[in-house]
Amino acid sequence: MKSFLIIFFLSFIIPSLAYSQSNTSVEPFKLGTFSIDGNNTLGIVLRDEFVIDLNAADNAIKTGYGIIMPNDMRSLIERYDHGLKDVIYAIVRSVIQEEMLENDSLDFIYNVEDIKTLAPIMPGKMLNAAVNFYSHVEEANTPEGQRLAAERRRENRGIPYLFLKPIEGAVIGQGDAVIIPWGRDRIDWEVELAIVIGREAKYVSADNAADYIFGYMVSLDISDRGGRPPNSRPGSDWFIGKGHDTFAPLGPWIVPKEFYGDPMTRLEQVLEIDGQVMQRAGPGDMIHSIYELIEYGSSIITLYPGDVINNGTSGGTGAGTYLRGETRYLQPGQTIEASIDGIGTLVLPVEGESEPSQRTGSYLPPVSSYID
């Protein structure tokens, strides 16, 4: 009888221990999309230096899970908590424990500098928070006017303001050029934190919104401040302001949330233009938390795995400096570096677009044709 009880007890405890071990990674990792030999490949990033080809590593290491590997990042996210996470953790443990990073003969481990880093994901949809940092409230006002405006917002935060950003054509990745559209000379920078949704979310409370997050990326909301020409429809045109090609850089990879912690305590987002710091902000400057953004967004539209919510940007944009008499909008030949501590840095050259050889009868004219 005693032996039977021991066996019965072990039948429960051994699988539990195995499961616990399978969910313990030797060291943190990040996940990205890369071009390897001309093919788009999912990769595990270690130490921001090495990339493990996920599919090739699974074939070589023989983790024994028997799970078919995903073809893209959205599929990976959908399946992460349904066995795929165990496979990735097992691969990372094997690579580290068997010191594979030092083995140059392995054909599934690459140096990140030797392959092309692509945008980690093409989101299903992307929601951006507008004016979600106190330092960005009426940033173009006088310093005293800006301070008073921020104080008024603290007293009455209201609800978040979210807008949709285009995906294909707008989303670019590490090293891709931000293109200044022809005739548009007021193109601005905005560094943001990209929150990647991991589970279907509808009417989610801010109190448990963290449960619906997969991970985080660096994001830029490149913006056209030139507006519409006069005598057209009144009001702001968010499509012009936010919708040009290359205006939604993402990357350089995704940090799963278990390796980042709470952005509302550790976030630091920084943007430099040609090495000069233009923006630097932390969570204390945010008007609505990332969890409140998820709550608000999911009250309007269902969020799905792979959707992205960007947290908004801080003071230090080009528009604020320009309206004080400085010309600080993006110029061809400049380099943008957008960083978030614990995630990585997006480095993006800036290029100008040549005048189109032909245009339709309805097109966006140069800003200089209607603004001095």
C-alpha cells in the first residue's frame, strides 16, 4: 500500500516538475523576423547579438515536442501559450547549456549583423495614442503656457484618444529608410512603446489588461505636420498626418513580457537625431497607462493576437521646436535612433522622395504651396 501511494504521488509530481523546468529559460530572449538567404525567417535573439533560426533549430536540436513551427510572427503569438513557448525555451536552454553560440559550424545560428532584420510583425491593426504624455500637451506653447496646459490635463485626464495607423506600406523595420514624401517638408518624429497583444481582448479591464499582452517593441509614429491645403474640408486630416509610406517603423524585435517587466515602472523611451537627444521620457509623464489604453481600445474593437497599441510620445517633437522659431523637422541625410531600455534601438536613415514623374488629377500638393 505504501509503495502504491509513493507511485501515485510521483505520477503527479514528476510531470509538474517537468512542466516547471520546461517553462524556465536559461536566459532572456527576444523574437524577431529576419531575411536569411532570401527567405523571411522567425528568429530567437540572444544577447542582442545572435539570431537562432527557429525552424532550423527545432529540426537540429530535436526538442521532442513535435509541434509544427509557425510561418510568421502573428502565428507564433497565437500559439505561444499553447506549446510553442515550451519549444522555444527548450531551444534556448540547449543552445546555452551546450555552448552552441561559440560554435561557428552550426548552420542555424547567425550573428545579427550578418543578416537583415525585418519589421518583427505586420500587425492585424495598429492603434496609436494621441497626446498621451503631459510634456506633449500644447508643446508648441510657451513654457509657462505648456506647464499650465499640462496641469489642466492632470486635473481632468478624460479618456484616451486613439487613431488607426496604416500597416502595409507604412510598417518598416531596422535600417529601412524613412521617406520624406515629395513636397512635404514638415515631417516629424515620435518615439513610442509598441504593446503587442497576445490574446483576444474585448471589454478588458485595465486591472487585468496585462494578461492580454504578449510583449513590447520600439515604435515610431512618423508624422506629417503640413496638413491639408486651404479651402478643403475643415479640421485635422489624420490620413495625411499619419498615413504616408514608411511612417510606422517597428522593431527591432519583440521582447516577450516575461522578460521586460512592468512598463509603467521601468519605461524609458529616447529619440536622437544625428546623435542629439530630442526626446526622453518615462512612465511618470504618461497621461493614460498602457493598461488603460488596452481597456479603452478593447471597448471599441476586439483586439487579436498580433495587434499593436502604441503608447504615445512625449515632448521634444519637431513641431514644438519649429513653432518656437527653429527648423527641426526631418531632413534627408539625417539618422533617427529610437531606443527603449530593455528592448533595443531602431536605427533609420532619412531619405527624400523624388518628384513623381506623373500624378493623377487629385494629389496632395507641396506644403510650400499653401504655407510659408
